[in-house]
Amino acid sequence: MATATLTIDLDAIAANWRALDQMTASDCQTGAVVKADSYGLGAAKVAHALARAGARRFFVATCEEGADVRRALGSGPQICVFSGHMEGDTALIRDFDLTPMLNSIDQLTRHFEALGGQPFGLQLDSGMNRLGLEPGEWEAVAGFALEAGPELLMSHLACSDDPDHPMNTEQLGAFRAMTDGTGVPRSLSATGGILLGPAWHFELTRPGIGLYGGRPFEEARPVVRLSLPVIQVREVEIGEPVGYSNTWTAEHTSTIATVAAGYADGLPRTLSSRATLYAGRVPCPLVGRVSMDLITVDVSHLPEVPETLDILGPHQTPDDLADTAGTIGYEILTSLGRRYQRRYGALAA
Ligand SMILES: *Cc1c(COP(=O)(O)O)cnc(C)c1O
């Protein structure tokens, strides 16, 4: 079979959630961000595993994602939607019991007119200038918005992956200025904010990438292994090229394995002649261009060519691969292709 296998360790995701939960006080709840199909790893399976670990509040980007997570979880857990209440969302919010995080005066008006009794939260802009009410808008509507009983006041940090960035304290100050004394539960921190310390925790945190084994949560357990089948092995002589545009030429007689995955499966072309694959623990360099469905790997040094080579696993995390590709682990994960056979279970050593 020329289909690659993506193994996703749900126990490791649950363990990462518990570890992040332990970093905050017992009266601070730990939510779970499962947007973008749980960063590409399967929202239904991941949400289920996290609910079993104790998560009670889930966050998604859109109401459609929220409906999928509700189908997986059944009633009970709260499902919050970052994009809020958009035109056309009313039926989904009502039917799937979603909690929109309203982000503008338009959305407040739409929500109160369409679904007055339905729970909601509010997003405030503390400086990132992406989503949420600006301080001036908030001042104008805080009275009646608070009267309506929001479940949560939230904002988002722009630079929390860098603990020394002055923006972290600036946003903390701005958020507190908008929310101190309201008595409403507050949330400011994603994974990075949890690591900044208790001042950033408030009543609820919203980790995403840390659950999936990514930076800046360095102690995270690895969550994914991506094993690519070797389709063919050949000897190439000195001077022979490999792959599109002849970008790599053998300098010695070499053994080249052609493996099944390419940029159509989310392996960026910028990995061409730069990435490393692993035969167990033994690194093997990717040579030549990444093509749509295939990559070529120099396995000359292996005593025996294995049936598969790993491009993600305990020896190379999505962040490591992202460093080589010139992107971030989030993008590697959310680009993982649809063609992989997905297995949920432990990552063998
Ligand atoms: C994506 C997102 C999160 C999760 O962020 P991580 O860095 O993945 O932990 C939290 N809050 C908001 C508003 C987000 O958009």
C-alpha cells in the first residue's frame, strides 16, 4: 500500500492537557482549542479524549466546526466559537447549543435580536487588533452587555510565545483595565500565556498547540508519527541526478529510496534537499525536490532499507520540521494531508 500512516496519540494529547491544567491554580479552568479539526488531528476523536480527561470547555473557529464537535461530544460540554455570531449562524448556534464569542457591536445586536436567551461571551481587543471590541466601543456598550450576563470575557495575546516581549504586560494591563470589577469569568491565555505565569491565567485558559505537542510548551509529549512507505529503491551512479530539475546529483554511488508523500500531503516544497527522514533513529537526508506525491531519500548508509521512513515522530516534531521548512509547527500540523491513513494509538518507540 502506498498510503502513508499518520499515528495520533490521544493519550499523549490528554496527558499534555493535564500537564497544562496543572500549571494553573485549581480554581482556574483549562479549556481546549479544537479549531481546524483539532489542528489537523481529528476534532471528534481529540475532543472526546479531552472530555474524558476532564475538559469542559472547547473552542472552535466557526459554528460549522462547533456543530461537528457537538455531534462528537453530545450535550454537556460548552462549545465556544471564536468567530462569534455571523449572519447565517443563528440556527447552528441554537440547534447545537454553541456559545458565540461576540466580537463587535454588530454581532451583539444580531445575537440579542435573534437569540436573546442563548449564552454568549465577549471578545475584547487588548492590542492585537484582530478580533474583539476596542476599548472605546466596550466603554459604550459594557453596561448593557454585562447586564445580559456574558459567560466569559476574553482577549488574545499577540506575542505570548516570547516571554520577554513587552506586549505581554501591555495587553495584560489593557485587558484588566477593561474587565476588572466586572465579576465575569475572564480568559486571556492560550498555550504561551499559561507559561507566562499566574497573572495571565484568570478563570480560564485556552491552550491549543501545547495539547498537540507544540512550542512553546517544550515539555509536551510528542503526539504524531508520520510514516511514509518506501515504494522503490535504486542505485544511482556518480553524476546521476535525482528528481525534478536535477537539483541533486550523486557524488558517490548512492542508494535512493522513493517514498510516498509530497506537497499534496502537506510536506512543503521548501523541504527540498533540506529535510531529514528517520529509519528508526537513523537520520536519512531528503535529496532533490519534493514533488506532489513523492520524495526521494538517500539511504546509502543503511544496512537494510526499511519498509517505511518517518518524517514526523519522537525524533522530529512538527516544530523541528517547520524550522527546516521555514514555517511554524501549527502550519505543518494543519496542512497534514487528507490522503494519510489515520491511526489513533501509541507512537511505537
Ligand atoms: C488559536 C487560538 C488559541 C489557541 O492558541 P495556541 O497558541 O494554539 O495555544 C486560543 N485563543 C484564540 C483566540 C485562538 O485563536
